[in-house]
Amino acid sequence: MSTTIDRAILLGGQALANAYGRSGKKAKGGMHFSMHEEKTDHENVVEHSISWMNGKAKIRFKGTNGRINDHGVMVHDTAVSGN
């Protein structure tokens, strides 16, 4: 007899943080996205480069007892018999 186990992780609206950083110098705008274009190969080709800085992380809080808790997350496990 076999059992199939499946896990679903549901993230609520406050379970994920999206952060943006600066790429480039503040004097040039310093946004989280920038594009650069220049001619290369004796000005026969135009080269493009893109810089992009951001990241995602799941939000966690440390409780007063020292335990780290997830925020806005629910895990649902399902086990189904093969018969």
C-alpha cells in the first residue's frame, strides 16, 4: 500500500516583502533599474546593458520566547492512499 503526500504553502498578502535597492550613483538618479547604451566595435555595433536591483524575502518575527515565527503563512498537507 502506498500513500501520496502533497504539501501546499499559502502566502497571505503580508507574508512577502519586496525590496528595491539603488544601482548606480545617487548623482545620476540612483534608481533600482537603469539602462546603458554605447557603441562598440569601432562604432559598428550598439551594446546595451541593464542593471536591476531588488529582492524578495518572507517576513518572519522573533517572539518574546526567542522562537522565530512566520507571518501570514499557512501550510496544508494532504495524504491520499493508493487503494
